[in-house]
Amino acid sequence: MVVNRKSSLRCRDAADERQYMLSGDYEVYEKVGEPVGAVSFHYHDFYELIYIIEGEFSSLIEDRAVRMRKGDFLLIDKNVMHKYHPTEKKMDSSRRIILWISDQMLRELAAGEPFLAECFWGAGPKLYHFPIYYEEILRGFLLKLAMSEILEGDDVQNCGIRKVMDRGNLSLFFGYLNVLCKREEYLSSTQEIVDHPLVEQVTGYIETHLSQEITVEEVAEAVHMSKYHFLRKFKEITGMTVHNFIVNKRIISACQAMAEGKNITESWQQTGFADYSSFLRNFRKIYGISPKEYRENNRSLIISQ
């Protein structure tokens, strides 16, 4: 269930599968227990931060399984495949705050500069555990964002005050976070991040051959498994078919190409789609808009690269 849309905190039950923002800038909400939604690989064009309040939680980020404990902060870059990763241990007691924020919003907070997003950049999952003093500071900002609903109302003055306060707290939160993330000693132990061999092999093969036609038989052979055992195992781990995984990888690559300033034709041609109609159909299915609309919506980010 989604709480009043005006509130900055959306408390949602575990069955809510929404993986897109209702607003265009940011959302903060709390989740409790083991999710039913988000059990299949998915990605989005905004950044995600998960803060563990209580209990434990586990995610699969691309080809790496990440185990989180109380006090951990997990940062997920935009357009990165991820999902909830079930383990033998139940996550019923897990409580976590989720923050979604767009690239555009982070740039606005930093007066057009990209540095507030730096904590999300770089290869692999970014899992941090800060000393309790710093953790409490960051947690305080998240709770202030969550509690901004106190000022909610229909009059323009209160709405304006809430917006100014939210932006101030977001700026301070990401300012502190970026400073702390530069300290290597706050990176969580590598024991908490484990490569998943099958997903790693499949991802590597697909990314190497992305501009070519890729068949399921070829991928199965590359990972030394029979076709049907491979299909079943991959779906069991990722919640996604191999075909859909390949298509989504192509779309992500095309979006990255557009972000680098390439035109739409160059972007789809270099990512292995047979023709434009196939690219357009799959792009609309995933994003709900055309590549042209997507590029227009992100023009300010493309120009500033």
C-alpha cells in the first residue's frame, strides 16, 4: 500500500512491486520484512540507496551477491541490474529506508555540477558501514526527509517551506555521504560481497558479444551447461529469462550511448538489435516512452557530460 502521495515517506508493504518514481525527483520510504516484489532483475534510470535500520538483507547486484546488516548503506548506480536475493535465512525482521533520487535532482542540488553523484559511480556494488557517530548523522537527515510530511498542506507557503527544507537536507545528506565514501576504511568487508559465478559468466559473455546476434545455445555452451538446465537455473537465480536479460542489457547499453552524446541510430546499431522496429518495441516496453522522448527528457544531462 502507498501512503498519501503528498508525504515524503512512502511506507509500502512487501508486495508492492513498483520500481519507478511517482515524482520526477526523489522519494524516501521505509520497507519492512521480506519483499515479494523486486524478486526479478530490474533497473531504473535513477540512483538508489538502501540503509538497513534493523535485521539483515541481501541483494544480487549484476553478478555479485551482497549481504547487508544493521547500519549498512548500499549504493546502486542507475541502469544497473539488481534484485532481492533470497537466502536460507528469513528476512522477516528486516527494516530499511530506501532513497531514490534522479541524476537531474542531484545536479540541481549541486548547482549543475555532478559531484554529489560520485558516491554512486564506479564498478561493482558499493557497500559502506560508517562509525556510529557518522551513521547517526546520515540517519538523521533521512528521518528529517521522511518526516517532512509534518509540514504538508495545501497552502503555498507550507509547500514552499517543505520543498526548501527537503532540498537542504538532501544537499547535506549527499555532501556528508560523498565525503565519507572517499574513505576506504568505511567500505564493508569483501566477505559481504560474493561473486555469483553463473551470472558473472553470462554477463561477461553477453557484454563481449553485445553488438552481435546472441543465441541461448551459444550462451549455454559458453557456461558449459545443457540448454534446458541453463535456462532453468538462470531463471531461478535472476527471476528473468535469458532472452529478456540480453534485451535489457542491449537497452541499457543504448541508453549509455545516448548519454555519451551518440544519436539514436548509432545507439541501437551498436547494441545488437536486428532493426530499429525491434529496438523501438523493446525500448517502449521497458521505459514506456520512445527513445526520442527519453533523449529529450535527458538532454540536459547529455549536454553536460
